[in-house]
Amino acid sequence: MTPLRRWWTKKYQKSPNSEEYKGYTLFDLLTEFFEDYYSNEPSKMKDLDLPFSPTGDPMVDKWEREIEQGLTPDIMEDPPKEVS
């Protein structure tokens, strides 16, 4: 059994023969695995050493810079008026 398959079956307590598992693509499995991993180990994000790449959205760029500094951004801080 592959590590991703083992992780998924342990997390959901379902058979890898289930329709739910069969509906996953490799990309889906990898994405969900790393979401779980970095949610449980946020300090490991610093080890990725990814360069900052501006998105063009000032709020998202601010959050990305805060994450890069090891801070947890407040995503509800000063939301645009159309969101409030």
C-alpha cells in the first residue's frame, strides 16, 4: 500500500476500494495530504523557502508576507466593503 493510500484510509477509516477513494485523483490526494500536514505542522512552512510572489491583490499579498514571517494573518481584518 502506498503511503498516500495508507494516510487516506487511516484518516477516513474507509476502504481504498470505496467509491469515495476511487474518486480522488493523485493531485487531490497530494493536495489534501499537504493541507493536513501543514495544518498540523505550521512551523514546517518556513522550511519550504518559497520566494514571495505578489498576486496583485494587496490583502492577499499582505497575508502572504505575514505567513512568510511566521505570523498567522487575520483574514477578517479590514475586509473590502463588498465583503462586510
